[in-house]
Amino acid sequence: MIHLIAMAGAAVSLMAAAQDAPDLPASPEIAPVTPYEDPISPDETGFEPDESGVNPRLTPLVCPFKGEIEYEPGEISCGVITVPENRERAGTRLIQLHYVRIAPTGEDESEHREDPVIYLTGGPGVGVDAYVGRLKDHPVAETRALYILEQRGIGASTSFCLQFNAIDPGLNAARDLDEMSIANAERTALCFREAAEQGIDLSGYNTVENARDVRALREALGYEAWNVWGISYGSHLGQMLLRTDPDGVRALVLDAIVPNDLAGLFDWTRIFDTLVANFTGDCSGAKACDDLEARLFAAMDSLRDDPVILPAADSEMAPGGEVWLPPALLVYLPFSLAYEEATYPFIPAVMSNLSDALTRRDQVVLDGLAVALSGGMGPGGGMSMSPGMSAAVQCNDGYVQGELAAAEASAGSRWHGLVVSLPGAQRAVQVCEEAGLSPRPRDEYALVQSDVPTLIVNGAWDPITPPSLAVYIHGAMPGTRYVEVPYAGHGPTRSMPECSAQVMRDFFDTRDLDGLDASCLEEGPGAPAYEDLVWSTALYRALARTPDAPGSFTAPAIWAGLPMLILLLGVLIIPLAVIARMIDRRPAAELGALTGGARLTAWLAGLSALTGAGLIGAGAARLAEDADAALIAGFAAPAGAGMWLLLASGLLGLASLGLLARTVLTGDRVRVGSLTGLFAMGASALAVTAFALAWDLTPF
């Protein structure tokens, strides 16, 4: 689910509640499932199958992500379905929705099933590309075709407000949370105005219409029923689908739960209290854990009470020439990392290293953040995220109004002014009203009871849709089964593919909840083993140079690259020369090969530099694979050992030069080639260490 707060370079999407039980209704209103009827009949929209039975709503499409996602023809195919924009208004315009089909991936075709799976995407507003890239290899698709519908108003599904974040750059002049939140609401107002001028009916963008779209796709494809899998906002959509198309849902998996009635959402105080408690309350095994909560809040309070205003690197995106450093960056970044349990080991170190750096107002860090915050605002929207569609859904579903109530109730919390902005929430509601958007009838959003077999799953450490919400709807839906996954984040059925796929395949095969073996989910991924990150400002130094790239990187590339090339050649050539002398069998003095140990130390210097660089690269690669955003706080192991080796390389290089000089001064004959090569290696080792010192790639 997406709650858009313009947190500059942090760019974290938020919405939901904390892990502690929210104030949910004691007796939730339950709406029985009733048959759904299209307010507009097919003949009014001109969608009648021809004599061959082909549905004219469907049109094949070359996948928009072709060339960006690797696949063979037939493995993945795309199409568009034409639907009314607002089924409740006669004369509504028609829009096209993009859908993707991932063919069954199992080699044994005899195991392929006829009943497919439809995956309901999150947000609202997230594009289909990221889901295809991740789910095309998910084992749940081994036996069934997997469909993904790109919801209306997103990407290739008739998106709008593609330049959302670039609208009126003057709105990027905020100097505190209230100003930033209000500016984001104003940007939404400009988007709504632009959409209305283009004839877009914003009232047609809501979860009810999204569910009707899913039904329309099922019918157009010719399936009597299919299996439904929804995560996050997709779980909300899945519940709504039980209202609009109960007969079309064969079996249902809901993960990372958003209740259909939206109860218990929007409590930012509980969201972040839970986040901090999870990663500081039982934190051990790393130096970062020491007094972490106190240091985190001291840093955020310092940035709030004494704001940091930085010179903007991009005057087009920040015409005022300055950008504000949001204190909540220190918690938004860990929040985004908390979605995936693979990143958990590094979260305390991210909190710790960033808190310490910003508490001491490290100028190198501030210079890098100035570029990231001003240059990272970007146009936004596009094919991966639709802020305009998301904002419209939030107005029409009642998300915005619920957040205002939560902001009013959270006055006085320690998060006030950090993540909670009452003026921003008030302005967001006004923007909805000014655009003529108001929450749909609440009976449509009542909790749903259904006979459809439903498996409910939730990560115990989900930062945005906590287990309490899953427990809430499970209690209101008799016959469902609930599985809580210990130490799992947002959407364990997606992040634990091998385990979850087997559970879901078995469930879709049998629709038997009582006999379903979900033990691997119940065991979870295990408690995180926390690791320290080796702090380095290298990334910030690189960020500070990006406005003048690529020219600004020429000198550093030569400084580091040329010495490394020389050392690499030396490390390869010296052993070959030793072998050649052994074959020649003449005395070293006769060959002019006596160097007083300079050759060995030069070779060790080169090996040390190359190994050190490799270990630092390995530490960066670990984070890039599991938690790339954590690179902002340093490098993972074994980068620390690599930094020591870079330092040792310079010392060995210096020793090599000294030994070489002593050999020459004592009158021993050294070949010109050897003398030149060894001198170049020693000097290169010193140059590498000097670069490491200048770019903060040493252990101190």
C-alpha cells in the first residue's frame, strides 16, 4: 500500500498500522456476499463476442517491458482489456488495462493445471514490471499459469500524471514536515486538475472498480473461476473481489492484510514505535545495538530542533537553491528495509551509522545527501508507480480521511513533526473534496463473509500491515485459516518462494485448509543475526560528484584504476619471472635479479591491494543483493578486512621501494626492466593506499 509523503530522496511508500493491536471495532460489521451486477450492461459499452466467440475486449500486446525483463516468447505474453472507466455512469469513456500471462514453468506438462492464478498487485499504484521480474521464477507458477493485471491508471493501463513529482518544482522548497506534506497535497491537487482537464473521471478509480476489472478479465479470458493471490493492497482487493465476483474465486490467499473496512490503519505512532521496538528491543550481537534507540532519537530530535538546510545540486528541481534534510530519513530508510526479512541483519547498523554521522553533522555526508535529496526528486510516476492513481484511490476509498483521524488522535506523540503532520493530513482531505472525490458508501467496504476457501498469511514483523490486522479479518471470516510467519516481513508468500509455493500449490490443488501442511511458513525464516557495517563516506563522496559526471569521475578513475592495473600485471608477471629463472638455472646475481627482497614485498603489496579491493567489492555486493539501500550506511563483511589490506598495501609498497633503493645503493646490479617494474609497483601500492585514505576506504 502506498502513502505518499514527499520525503525527498528517502522516497519511502507508507500506509498501515503497528504490530501492537490497533483499536479495532469490537463487533465488526459483516457484509454477506451478494451477486454482483454490472451497473452498465455489455451492450451499452459495445462488448459483445463475435460469431466465433472471440471477446473484442481483449487485444494481444507486445509486452511493454520487452528488453528489460529476460524471457523467451511463449514464456510471458501480454495483452490489454478494454473496460469502462466508470461503470456507474452512462456514457463513460473506455480505457485499456494491461495484463500479463506467465505460462506454467514446470517441465512436466502432465502436472499443469487448468485453473490459473491471478496475482493482485499492491500500492495502490505500483506498476506491473517489478512483479513480473520477481514472480516469473516463483515456483507457484510451475503448475499453473500466473496472470497479473496492471490496475487502471498505472503504467500501460491508461496511466495519468506521469510527471507527478516534477509538477511545479517550486513545491520542493519545504523546510519542515508540515510544509513538505502540504506541498505533496498541492502536487496532488495539480495532478487532479490536469487529469480532469484531460477528461479522466477520477471517481472511477477505487477498489470497487478495480475488483470489477479483475472480474471482467476473468470473463474475457473465458475462465469460470480462478485462484486469487493478493498481497498488501492486493489483499484489500482480494476481499473486495469476494463481494463483486464470489463465484469466480476458486480459492483465495491473502497476505500482508489490509482489512476491507480499513479499520486499524494509519496509526503512524504505532507503526514506527513497533519498527523501533523490533530492531532495538532485542538487538544483540553487533556494536550497532549499543544504546541504539537513544542515539536514534537524539539524532532525529537534533535535526528537527536545529534543521539542516543544504545547497541544492539541481536548481531545476529545487529552484529555491536549497533542500531540507528530513529527520525521518533515519527511520524511513530502516522502514523500507524492514519489508524483506533478508535485510533484517543490517537494519540496526543502518540506524546506528546514519544516526552517528548526522549527529556529528559530517560534512561529507551532508554534501552527498544534498545531491541525493535535490537530484533524487525525479519526475516520478511513469511505468513503475502512479502517484495520481494512488491518490485518487485513497480519496475514493477513504484512506485519506482515515489518516486525518489518526493524525488528530496522535497529537503529542514523540513522532509529531517527524512522521505525523496534521496540517498535511488536513490539506490532503481538502484536495479530495475540491476534486469532487469523497469516500464511497461504507457498506461496500464492510468486512466480508464467504464460503470461498481462504488462507490468510502475515509476517510477524511486517512493518506496514501488522499481524493484528490479519487476526482481525480472520476472526470475522469463519472457515478461514490464519498462518503467522515468525520474523517475516511484508508478504512472506512472495519473499519465501520455495516454502510458500508448495503451500499454495497444495492449497489450490485441494482447497483443504484443515489438512494443509503450512509448517514451513509457521517456522518462518528464523531470528535475524545482526551484523555491523563498516562505515565509509565513499558513497557520499561519489554522490557529491554526480552533478558534474562523467568528467568529475575521470581523475578518481585514473587515480585508482591505473595503479590497480599496474599491480595486477606485476602480480601476474613476477611469478612467471621466478619460474623462468628456475628454468634458466643461472645465479640470480648473474641475471641481475637480486633485489634485496623488493620483488617479494612488491608482489605482496600488489596482492594485498587486489585482494583488499575484492573484499570491499564482496561486502558491497552482499548488500547490493539483499539490502542495496543499506549501502548508504557502509559495507558488509568482509569489507573491513579489505580496508586493512588496502592500508597494508601502501606499507608494503613503501617497504618495497626502500629495499629497492638499498639494493641499488649497495651496488648490486638490477636490470632496468626489473628496476622500473618494481618501482612502478611500489609507487602504485602507495597510490592505492592514498586513494583509500582520500575516499575513506581504510579502517580509520
